[in-house]
Amino acid sequence: MDWDEDDRGPAEEESASEGETAPCPHCSADIYDDAERCPACGMYLSAEDAPRPGWPAWMWIAAALALVVCALMAGVQMLPWLFR
């Protein structure tokens, strides 16, 4: 089989002219702006399928629970001082 240097694929100028790229909102792989699905993770790129911004509910609950535990521990440390 004859191997030519020209058979490696499109030149950089040709691939750059195909379109701009942006990161996939699901896996952060570079994809073309006009792509319907990410070739890396296979997820659709519609607005309905985009990941929700912010913390998930379980993280809010864990943070609130940690604050309650810290407040209780501080209160227990203050008990001897209150009853002098």
C-alpha cells in the first residue's frame, strides 16, 4: 500500500473553515457549533438537555446540615460559660 503524506486528512486551513468549535456542556469536549450531538459523549446539545446550573439539592441539604452541626457544637462549647 502506498502511503502519501497528503492522505493524513484535511489540512488545518480546511478543518478550520468548517466551523467554529465550543465546549460540550456535558463533557467539555470540543465540538462544532452546528453539531446536534456531541461525538465524544453522545449527548444531544439542545437547550432542554443542557445540565442545570447550580448545586444539586443534596448539596444544599448537606451544607445546611453541616451548618446545624457546627451551630450545635458551638452551643455545647458555650454551656459551661453560660452557667458560671
